[in-house]
Amino acid sequence: LDRVRVYNMSGAANREPLFGAANREPLFGAANRVPFFGAANSVPLTQGTVKSVQIIVKDVWKEYTGWPLNDMERSYKFMVKHVQLWKVAFHSTSPRWIHSCYLAAIAAYYAKEVEAGLMEYKPDIIISVHPLMQHIPLWVLKWQGLQKKVVFVTVITDLNSCHPKWFHPGVNRCYCPSNEVAKRALYDGLEESQVRVFGLPIWPSFAGAVLSKDDLRKELEMDTDLPAVLLMGGGEGVGPVKETAKALGESLYDKDQEKPIGQLIVICGRNKGLASTLESKEWKIPVKVRGFETQMEKWMGACDCIITKAGPGTIAEALITGLPIVLNDYIPGQEKGNVPYVVDNGAGVFTRSSSETARIVAEWFSTKTDELKRMSENALKLAQPEAVFDIVKDIHELALQRGPLANIPYVLTSSFTSLI
């Protein structure tokens, strides 16, 4: 093989090397695509089977379709801020007959555009990491006679509960982050041979060598003696971050001894107003206020517990770094199942109360250190740091089974949209 093409069908346009260097491209699918880039660089193809691999990342909805699909990201952010809207949308479209009907309607309008994307980039391997990126691309491949030639896999990025749109029996492989999701895949018609449970893919840097907590704290200019709690506001810095930070500022200060019993790290993401408000406050404990961070493995490695909403990526990262988790919120639908996943496995607790959160952390840092240690051990038991590497290796093996990928004939033999 001279080159293998990887193509991402939802997400900002980007190009990154995969497996070190190769000339055709797999097709990806959403904002959760990023862990694969680093993993691909870290897992070299063997036996000289491929000289180079190229990843093409395209936001198919934004670049190839019209409204409302090209405005999907903004619509999603609006709905999750008004959670009842998202809850209705998620559950009302869950029955198979409903989402099959509206996907068929979308195909009637936009299959031609998706087809154009496939023909333009000619992928050898399609990797979907978006629930809306199974059905239409597979229909296009079927009508082009390419379904048995192009490798198509789905990587599910919801940890424990997910929408049925993720599952399509026509995929070569469906990578599930947990046994619960795998059971749902089998229930929705996939065969056991199509399903693999490797864990949730996260940034490869979390699976690398971890520096000692003391070294990380020195590097990040933290107090090396006090236990630390990491308060996450997500990329947009949303949630009860300000209220929780203020409550922690009180609970982590021993009034009798007149000294702090812990320190606080607050990640405000892109919310500059929140960061400014917290930075202007006078604190009785050591506090660091940060914006959008790209080295979360260091901040997590330097802390002793984490407070966050039930996002799957953050949970997976916290488990790998052995952080007990205080979950303070979740998005209805895909994140709801993450709460029992953490709590029932003894890796954390759930409360929406800022004062209760502050009380729990203060006890972990003082009278209940044994509980903190036990939850840290349970978190490490759940961790799957090699997930992204295992997925990439399995995709590589699938590709080799297909033979010489670079010889796939991408000739437009018939227009799928002419049949609609």
C-alpha cells in the first residue's frame, strides 16, 4: 500500500498523520475525533504494509448540507442549556421507527451531498464517532457497491447510556466503551462479531508515563503539602462553578486552626467572565483559576479528587488518573447513565448541591481519607488507558483483512439520490 485515507465526517477541518506516514483516508465523524490523532502517531503499522496514512477531518453537516444540519452544533448547545428541550428531543427520537423515518427524510434532502463528500475524498476506511453518521453514509456506500470494499466502523463516545442512532447492523465494527453499551448494540441488531469493548478513547497523553504528584505540583506552582481538588467547568465554563468554588473556599479552611486543609484548582474553560470573577475574590485557601487547558493530564495528576458534570471524556480521564469523582450534574439522555456507572462502582458520588459537594471534599481531606483512598483505587480498576490504541490496532487489522485498500475503484456508477 502506498497510502491509506482516513476521513472524518463531522468536525472541524483538519489533517493529521496517522500511524506515521500512509495515501488514502479513513472517514471519521464528530468533535470526539481528537484522541485518534495522537494514538495513530503512537501505533506504527507493521510489516511494511502501509507506507503512509492520511487523516482528513471534515464537518460534513456544516460543509455539505444546509439548514438545520449545518447549524447543528449551535442548536445542540442551545438545547442542553435548556435541558428539558434536549430531554424531549433525545427520548422522543429513541424509538427505531421514529429515528428511521427522520433519517430517511434527511437522506432525501442531503444524501447527494454526503455522496459528493465520499466521492471527493475517496476514503478507504470510514470511522464514525457521531450518532448521525452511520445510516446515510452506509446507504451511500451500498448503492455505490462499495460497502464490501470500504471499512466502516463506529466508535461510540457515550460511556454508559446512548441513543439508538449509534447502532447500524451494516458496520464492520462497533467499538463500545462499556459492557452496558455492548448489550444495547446486540439488542439493536448487531452480531457479537461486530462488537468490541475496549473502553472510551481519550487523549493518548493520559496513557503515557505519569509524573509524580509532587513533581507536577512543583511544575504547576501548586502547594506541595496540601491535598488538591480540581473543579471543572467544561470547555464553556458552565455549571455551578462559582457557587461550588465559594463553598469550597469556606469548607477547606479550618477556622479553629486558622489554616487551610486543602487547595482548589478551578478550570473555567472559555468563560472569561467566570475566571475574572473568581480571580478578583479574596481566598482563605490556595486557589488557582485557569482558563481553557490543553494539558489536563497534568492538572488531574496533580490533584486528589475532581468535581465535574457527568461528561464521558472527563470521567474516563479521571478514572485513569485515579481521581475520586464528585458528579454535580448531567445532560439528560446520554449522560444520565454515567452517574450510576461512577457511583455504583465506588469511584465517586453524585450531588447537585454546592454546599454538599464542599462538605464531602472537606471530609475526604480530613476525617475520611480512607474513603478517598478506596475510591481512588476503585477508579483505577475502572480505567482503560489503552482504549484508543486498542481501537486503532483493531481497525488496522480490519483494513489488512480487506486486502489492498488503495485499489478501491471510486467511480460513480449510480447516484444514490436518484433512487430517493
